[in-house]
Amino acid sequence: MAEQTVTSPIGWAKAACESLMDRYAPEELPPAWRWHYHQGVFLCGMEMVWEHDRDQRYDDYIKRYVDKLVDAEGNFAFARDELDAIQPGLLLFRLDERGGGSDKRYRVAAKKLRALFHTLNRTSEGGFWHKDKYAYNMWLDGLYMGGVFALKYANAYGDDGLRELVLQQEALMRQHMKDEDTGLLYHAWDESRAMPWADPVTGRSPEFWGRSLGWYVLALAQFLDELPESDAGWETLAGELASVVAALVRYQDAESGLWYQVVDKGHLADNWLETSCSSLFVYGIAKAYKRGLIGEEGLQAARRGYAGLAAVMETDETGRFVMPNICIGTSAGDYENYVTRPTSSNDLHGVGAFVMASVEMEGLV
């Protein structure tokens, strides 16, 4: 493995962005020509890097992705029938604002994504099914995939009812998926109790999967950015973010600073340290610390986590950044389901999570 010469978190963020920019045209980010959260998470991380130093190349790269997948009339030439397809809509707001509304495609496209909230299936209490093929299932992942977009849309275009919708979704997840003993949340909940993993009494899935918890933490942290502190739900969300990151700190691996694929079972020999969830946790802990929601112990945990991430990053034969040990996407299931999942390198939602963590840790290490 070639030696990395990066010396700062923002340097790591740029190295990660540069590696993928060098490999792929924006529309070819894998899987190519797809409007989905894999690309969206990475490009949202890149947007944070652009906000840090205004490098025009990053802005151009993001805009090309959107413009290749959304036509001049704001049409999407692909399916967008699930929460996962809403997440890259986060890229539309700045493009619309930057152009002063002169290019209508971005606002029209955002309006079409917003309309999905009217058509997606829901539980009896109003919780969104994560996907149609997982009937009556709520997954932690979905709170980030749709929720941050909804709040940004409300702020940009005055659709205030979306704030109540987002708070409802988070409250339902907390009600049905939070374990009071550990302070963690289970990956999924099945209202119908029909899934093979569903507890027949609670409907919960049986394990605390790292990346799903990471999406939940990311959602909470960014909700606080989008909601005014005077909003009735802000204090509840702030308290929940403080609670869940404090719980995560208790499960941080002492030697590596990282977190396990199944968060609370690091003592089992077949469990393994996973980089995308570790990145999302570092991001959330750093955000909570900056808001004064947690103290010095949290800052030290974020520093240990970030140092652990930096220590495992690799380079390829050309010296380009490589992020290893990223769990590929997975549905809810039992312990074996998670620990036997394959890993990949430079998977987009893993790299995106690391870029976000890097930007947030700049100035904290």
C-alpha cells in the first residue's frame, strides 16, 4: 500500500473526491446513469467540500450529474418510486438558487420528487413504506432519504406542512424501533409482522445494523440545520441526537476507534469493523458536539473515530484514494445476514459518508 500524504480532514475529503472524479464522468458514477442515493450521498459530500473552499470543479461536476439526468423540462427519464430516489434531490436546491430560478428544470424536478410523498405507500399510522416490495416496513434508512429533502423543500418553497410530515416519520421510528436498554434503534419495523425477521410481538428486526443507524444520525443532525430552533420539534430532535450518539460512543471499539457492522456485538469473532457507519457516526458526533449537545467525551470519541478511519484508508497503484470495508447494500435480517454481507471499496455511499465526516472534522483534530 502506498503511503498517504494527506495531513488534514479537508485534505482527505478532497483526496476522496478527486479519486472518483478521476475515474468517472458524473453521469457514469456507478451504477451509471442512475438517479439514486448512492450518487446523491457522494455528491452531497462533494457539495460540502465546495462550500468549504468554492473549488469550481466540484460545482461543475455536481451540475453535470444533475443536468445529464434531468432534462431541460425537469423530466426524469427513469423510475423514481421509492424514498431512495428522493435523496439526490438535495442537489437541486442550490442549483435553482444559484440560477435565480432562471433555469426552471431544478424547481420542476424538485416538485416532482416532492409529489412522491403523496403517492408512496404508508402504514396505518402514516409511516412511509421503505419500498413497495417491503410492504408495511419502515427502515431507519428512509428518514434521511426523504426527510432532509422535505425540510429543504419546505424552506425553499414555503411548503410548511412538510415539517410536520418529517417530525411524524421520526417519531414513528423512535416509537417502534428504539431499544431503551441500549439507546440504539433497530434497522427496521414491520407493522404486518409478516417478514421472517419480524418479532411477532413488536414487529422489530432483531439487530442494530451500523449503516442504518448512521443514516438515522445523519438525518437528525441535518434536520437540526433545517428547522428553526423555535420550532416545537427542534428540542425533541436535539435530545434524540444527543441520546443516540452517546449510546454509540459506548459501543466504539477501543483499539481501532471504529464501529462494528452489528454495532452492539463487537465481541463476536465473525463481526467486523465497517467504515461507512463509522464515518456517519463521526459526522453525527461532531455535529452534536458543535451544537453543544454533548461534551468533551464526545469530541474525543469523534477524534478517535476519525483517526481510525484515516488509518485504514488505502491507495491504488496510481496513488488514488481507496476506501475499503464498505458493506454493500442490504435489507433487514438476522445477525448472519449482516455479518456475511460482502464488502466493496469506494462504494459511493461509503465515500460520501467519509467526505461528510472529513468536512465536519476539519478544525476538530
